[in-house]
Amino acid sequence: MFATPRLVTHSFNWQCKRVIGDNLFGIQHSGRRAYTSSLNVKEKDQLHTGDRYASIPDRSLLEIQGPDTAKFLQGLITNNMPLIAQGGDGFFTSFLTPQGRMLYDAFIYPINDGKEFPQPKFMIECASTATTGLLKHLKRYILRSKVKVRDATEEYKLWSIWGSGLTTMNDNTRLSNIGCVDPRVPGFGYRAILPQDQDIQSLLSSKGDFKELPSSEYTIRRILHGIPEGVTDLVPEHALPLESNFDYMNGVNFNKGCYLGQELTIRTHHTGVVRKRIVPVQFYNKDESVPSTLQVDRASSFWPSPLESQMDVKRADGSSKRSVGKLGSGIHNIGLALMRLEHIKPEVQFTVPSANEMQLQPFIPEWWPKEEQH
């Protein structure tokens, strides 16, 4: 069903080569492996197999520009702005509190157009519910920096695109002026930001027979692959970057200089002990057998009732009075949960006491790094 996860983790930081014209699926990393189509994760639902695209729900966009933009953001985020300062693909990152807790997950993209390109002009993608808070956070630290920021959400639409058709792109072609290969999971696809009036189907027609899926399928696919996103999974001022798998998802650069909230993140990384992580889970009733593979049942409707985010997860055998996990987001019969890794074993079953004793089964994503030999 799954291998027992280890508590000790080590550096898993792929540094992307960010230059104009990088092949969408040939970006090389200085870590253990290159991010290529041969490393794509296997789709977990038949509906997601093939060339597909879906709009990304519940995300907003902030345009930020000015001569000091790259330097300004460098001091606030967990990733390394010099990687994207001259254009190309964007990257995944997070904003932290001074104490090292998560504020908001984000993608930051260079805007690869304009007469003065490359220019200090970027797009920040964040959860829609985080827009006001992130704007306030940025303005708190701008001070005298030559930086301007505005909400550009209504001008663009976000898309997730995946499938073998993307591998037809050559080294000198960009799919969109604003976007990136989603670096969180190998093969998860391309994240494109397009103007509202741009027809995505005409853009993709020459690449393959791409079919549109509802935005809910993006959420289902994301959860099936164990990818946390937004404030429901990453609770502001509570979640920690490494417990949220940002080290596994290329969201933290451990080689950059100082940034807000760095101390706790770096200390945790160097001690090597992460006792809790976010994992995908499947829910089932007490009278049902324990699922052996993670599968979505679109006929199920466990969310938002009886299940809700931040509900406690406990061992079904009652051997631990303390909570061993907390629920994040979910849809149908699947979701994400922050779980204590020491309890995730094949013989251990779990329950959500406040949801009519609903049972859940956690799964370890196959894209997590393999255990290292000491």
C-alpha cells in the first residue's frame, strides 16, 4: 500500500536553470535529476489521461514592478529571485512571518513582453482569499523601495495544461508570456497566465488534441498527487514550509541569503527532522474496507459536510489520545491532511471523530524523494 515514511529528510532543492527559451520539459536542475517528461508522475484518474487543460480556481494575481522589485521580493520569499530576474519561467515560493510560519503560498512569474524587456516587472499568483492580506504584507515592507503593486486579477485567467502534447515545444518557443512548468511535481504540467480575451484552445490547437476539463478536475488532480495549495491547506501563521513539503516542491532555496522568516526554516532543514507532512488521504465509512489505492469517487459528497478543514485526525484504535493529524482541503471522497509520519503504517487505521467517526487512509506520494542510505 505504501512504504513507511522516514522522519529524517535531507536537501532536496532543485535549482532551475532560468534563461529565456528554456525547453518547457527540458529545464535542467543541479539536484538529483532533470525535470523531463520521462519523469512524469502517472495519472491517478482516467479522466486526466491525455492532453488536457483546466482553469485554475480560487487564485488571484498581483502585478508588481519597479527598479527595486527583484531586491524587494528577495528579502520576503523562500525562493531565489536571481533565478527569474532576467525573465523566463516563473517559480513556486512562499511568504513567511518573521517567526518562520507560512503566510501565503505563491508563484512569481516574470512578465516576458514589453518594449523594455527584460524589465523588473513580475506577476504574483496567490490564493484569492489571500489577496488583501498579501497586498497589506507587501505594502508594509515597501517603505522607500521603488516598487508599485496592484491587483490584476480581472485582466487574466489562469490555466493548468498537461499531457504529451506539451513535449512538442522547442527551445525557442514559449507557450505564454507569463507562466512556468509547474515545478511542484514532475510532469504536473504547465501553468499559464493568459489575457482574459485570449482563446486558449487556439493557442493549443497546433500542439495536440487538448480537451478542456472543469476547474474542479484541477482540484481533484492536485489532491490526488498530494499538492497543497491555498490557505485551507496552508493555514496562515500556523503552517510550516517543510511540513507543507515546500522543500520537496522546489519552493525553498537553501542557498540564498537572508529573508523574512528564514531562521526557523534553515534550522529545521539542517537538523533534518520533519515529524509531520501533508499527504493525500481517502475517506471511507466504517463499514467499508480500507482502500488500497487512492481513487476519487465523484458520486461521494463528504465535503463540506460532514468533513471540514482543521478537523482532528486520530488513530482508530484509540491508542493515542492526542490528535495525529489535521484535515486540509478536500473534494468528494479525497483530501489532504497534515499527518504525523510516525503513525503512517500499513497496519494503522485513522478516524475523524467529529465527522461521525469517518475513516481515512493516508498515502505517501510516489514523487517524494527515496530514502537515502547513511
